[in-house]
Amino acid sequence: MSTQVLIHVLISLVGIFSGFIVLFGLLTARRLDRWTAIFLTTTVATSLTGFVLPADRLLPSHIVGIISMVVLAVAIYGRYAARLAGGWRKTYVITATTALYLNVFVLVVQVFLKVPTLKALAPTQSEPPFAVTQGLVLLVFIALTVLAAIKFRVQPVPAAVAASRVLETARVTQ
């Protein structure tokens, strides 16, 4: 394994690990700001490093990377620029979990390529064991996304911050 591939794999694994922590936060109505920053940063880095890996043609992994970058752009905008306001809360949840799903999708592909037993079960990745596995992963992510969209609420502004905002607004209007 080249150094470039190793770095890509390590970044991917950090993205997946931190993504599951962020997903747990969404399911328990907690923002987990630092974990979110790690997840989004490493997931963007995963896609970017995937584009520079040696390839002589456009591969399905490149298509997944392009889709992931679009999804991540929306997630990052919703989380940081729109600050989860209004419909951006659910948009963020859906796009963040979709980005995580895409990473897990590629992980499953790689596991079926690299683990000899699984490669024997699905050598071309068009066999039923591969399709069933990817189908189950998709169904689990759909269910988790729906639950996260329902459960995740923006944390209420602490009373002291809310009071200072009211005072600031009052000063501005005077």
C-alpha cells in the first residue's frame, strides 16, 4: 500500500468514526461541535485525497466523491453559514448523514475487495451477498436519517446569551 493510499484510508476511517459520533449526537439532540468539525473536515479530505489517487480513467469512486463533495457543500453551508436556521436544520441532518453513508458505502466496497472470504462471495460485486449487504446498509442509513431529522433540535440559546442579545437589540434601536 502506498503512503498516499494509506493516508487516504486513515483519513477515511477518521471520517467514518467521527461521523458515527456526530450521528449519535444528532439522534440524541446534541450538536457535538468539535466532532462535527472533525467529521466534515475529514470527509471533505477523504473525497479530495481520493481524487489524487492514481487512476487512468474516471472510476465509480470518483463519481461517489463528486456526489459527496456536493452533499458536503450543502451540509457545511447549512451547519455554518445558515446556522441550522429553519429548514437548514433538516437539510444539514440529511446531507451530513448522506455524506457518512457514502463513506460507509465505499468502505463496504473496499471490504468486499480486500477481505478474501468476502471477495470469494462476490468477486465482481454484482453477486447477491454484496447487493444484500449494500441494501441493508442503505436501509439502516435511511432509518437513522429519518430518526435524526426528527430528534435533532438546535440547542436552545442559554438565558444569559439571550438576555445580552435583547439588550444589544435595545441599544441598537435607541
